[in-house]
Amino acid sequence: MTHIRPRTQLIAAGAAALLALTLSACGGSSPQNNENGSPATEAIGGDVIAPVTMSVNELQGAEVELVVGQVLNIVTDSLAVDSYTGQVVDARVAEFTTGRVDGSAEFNPGVTALAVGTTKVTMTNDQGGIQPLEFTVKVVAK
């Protein structure tokens, strides 16, 4: 039986070496360096900014603060998502996106923060009988 033990140990050592080699190959590469040679710390795809979601009922007279690149997702409650149009006073600061229906998917209207500043937004509903919705968007730096 003594001749079996060294053989078992040899097999176990070989398996351990193979496992270590496999794990080192799968362990990932080192981070890439920036132009200045320092390790890159940015996530793949850059920073993702969560949208701010508010209903049309919350927006009347409100001031909404967004960071550059952030989106205000506007829930239209019981009205159709594509029934609102919008105007932004300062198009350098923010941009209005009309809601739409695409097949079975509905996309809410929204406002995208483009640059630091403050602007008024007015939304009107083409279904009539609803007063214009007016609010302020204040855009700040990241």
C-alpha cells in the first residue's frame, strides 16, 4: 500500500497545480493605464446617473434639480404619454423629449439636463381642458 500513497499524492499535487494555473488565467487582467501611466479607475461605460421620476401632479410650480446628463422621467398618470408637448425656455440648459408609444412599449415624456443653469419648462396637453404645467429645472455640475 505504500506505493499507492505516493501516486495519490502525485495526482493530488498535479490537480492542485492545474487548478492554480487555471485560476491565475481566469483571475482577470490588470487595470489598463491612463495616458499618464496611472491605473484607470473609471467603470466601463462611464458613470450612470439614475433618472429622477416625478408625476405631472408633483411638477406644477416645482423646482427640479438635476445634474448634467440626468433625465427627469415624467409620469403622466391617467393621460396618454404622447399627449404632452413641452417647451424649454433655455435650450442650452435642458431639452424636452415627447412621450411616445412604440408597439407595446410606452415611453414617458422627459427633460434631459444638458448644461449648468436654470430654465423654465412648460408642458401642455393636447387633450384640452388641462392648464399648462409649468416648472423649473435647475441643472448643477456632477
